[in-house]
Amino acid sequence: MLNGKKVIAIGERDGVPGPVIAECLEGAGLEVVFQVTECFV
Amino acid sequence: MTKPTKAKQLRLKSFAEIESLCHKGALPLYSDEKLVGCIEAGHAEDVNLSVDVLLENLAAKATAAHALKSLLSALKMDPNDVDYVISCSEEAVGDRYNRGGGNLAKAIAEEVACENASGSDVKAFCAGPLYAMVHGASLVQSGVCNKVAVVAGGSLAKLGMKFESHLKKGMPVLEDVLGSFAVILSPAKIGEPCMRLDSAAFHPVRAGASPQAMAECLAEKPLAKLGMKLTDVDRYAVELHNPEITVPSGSGDVPKTNYLTLAALAVIRGQIRKDQMEDFVRTRGMVGYAPTQGHIPSAIVYLGHALDALRNNEINNALFISKGSLFLGRMTQLSDGCSFLVEKSEK
């Protein structure tokens, strides 16, 4: 169902960082078009 | 104290002169609604010397100098006895040819009349203060310096950082504090609190940025070097942002998240049971209380309280853990961190 979908992954330093989200999503067959980690404090 | 040089004496201008400067582009400074001064750009074209940048840098310098002056006064210490000043403030002093060139430390030393001191800056986003402490303690331990001041001024840019979220929820603007700190590092004395330099840990490039990787690098591994477990630490100082500020703005309870990660690691290693995680957080952690000034809540804010608690035998040790968001500068996707243990010196 998710295969081939394009996603933007925004991670958080004290939670799940962007590259980790991207790796999981790519493993599930999604195309990560942009990923970034933000710090919200 | 040495006498201030002529250049450092206050130069007061009349209100007419201030108003005239404001008309020419100077940034007016108010106390309530009253015009009390202004700040002029350092250069007509260089954005690094624009009024807002200079005001940011000046705020960092002034608040750091205030913290160091207060500390020296409380310790009844002669500023001339300081050998070296390390600034880990969050600013970028410099011109267009050397943006962020820095050495605000020496400017602070001059302001506080530490006439015998030189200095330099340590930059590492919010992790800067703990790196600065490790650098400063290393200078003392190696015999290069006898007394090192580690200081940081406040971040003007972070005042009201999340004010829109607060106002939307009918809350006042809570981020209204410029935080600063100063520490004097000197050779260890028996029975007095000291930094364990052999516990100092950094987050290496290869480590990965997950919270678990951070906890392993900055807590588990350095403690293991000392033959300690996660449960041998009486108090953890982590990112101590005040949740009253961060929860309404959607950033969550940052210290609690950090403590739960440490507790979860202790569960994975079999040091506590899963149903003891809340106890771990309650007894070894604390509620966040620091303003969202970045480098200030990043563990260092607890240092003074830790010294009191150690001297009063309320705790035997405290592990300081800070994190830095290097990725914000777009030069890497890495996070960063630094940690060290503080305990009473036995030798």
C-alpha cells in the first residue's frame, strides 16, 4: 500500500531523528524526498 | 580591581543626540516606554555588524560578565587570579571576513578586569558548556592554568522563541529570561566536589543519533569505565528545559523524555525492572526548571545545586549530560553530546 509513495520525514532530536525515520520508511518501500531533524527547544 | 580605562568609562549622550541617532538608523532601546539609549551598526554594509547582531553579542557579553563578576564577588576572589576564561555563549562575534571569529571570552575577561587572563571560546551548540568545562578542567589538571573561568552569556535570539504557541493558548510570553552562568575551575581539594575527568565522554561521529545511542555513549559507557552502573548515579542532570514552557508549545517534557530513555536503558541492561522506571526517573531525575536558553538548560544549570547537594551529603555524585543540535547549521546531520561525573574528591 505504501510502496512508491513519496514522503517528507521530519525528526526530532530528543525523539526519533530524521535519518532513522527515513531508513524505516525506505525499508517499507517509500521514497523519502526530504528528511530533516529539528530541535524544538 | 584595576581602574577602568578611559575607553571603558560610560559615555552618556543627551536624549536629543540619541533621538537623532535613531532617526539615522540606530536601534532604540527602551525601559518600559521610555527611550533610554540606542545601539548603532558597526558598519554600513556588513550584516555581521548590523545593530541586531551587535545587540545579540552585547547581551551575551554583558550577561556573562555579570555572572562572572557576581561569582568572583561571592568567592571573594581577585579577578587578577583568573588565568584563563572560556566562553561558551551562543553568539557569533565577527565581521564579514571572519563570521563567528569569536573570542568573546577575552572581551568578557576585560570587562570583569581579569587583567592577567586570556581566553577563547568553545562552540558546540547547546553542548558547548560541558565541552568548555572539560577543556577548562583539562587546562587545570595538566598544570597549564591554575584557575579557569568558564562562562556563558544569555541568548537574546531565544527570548520569546515559542511565544506564538503560548499566546494562542492564552499564556503570557514565558521565555523572558537571559540566562548566564560562571564557574571557576581550580585544582581538586580533598572532600570538595570535583569533576571526574576520567569520566568525560563525547558522542563520536560513528555513534548514531538515536536517543538510545546517546544514552549509551554519554551515560552507560563512561560509567562502565569507572566500574559503575546506571543505578550508581544519584542524580542525572540532562536537558532541563522547563516543561511549563515546552509542553504548551508542543515540544513535550524534554527532561522527562531524557530520563525515561536512561531508565529504559537500565531496564534493557537488567539493572532495574520495567515497573521501576518511574521510580528511576523520580529519584535520579528532576523536573525541568530552566528557561529555554539552549546552552543554559543543557545540564550546566544544575551545577550549583549539585555542589550544594554534594557538600550537604544529599547525593554522592551527579552525571551531567548535554546535547547539541549540530544539524541546525546544515553542515552535518549529526547530533552531539558531552558528559562528565561530579563527585566529592577523595584525593
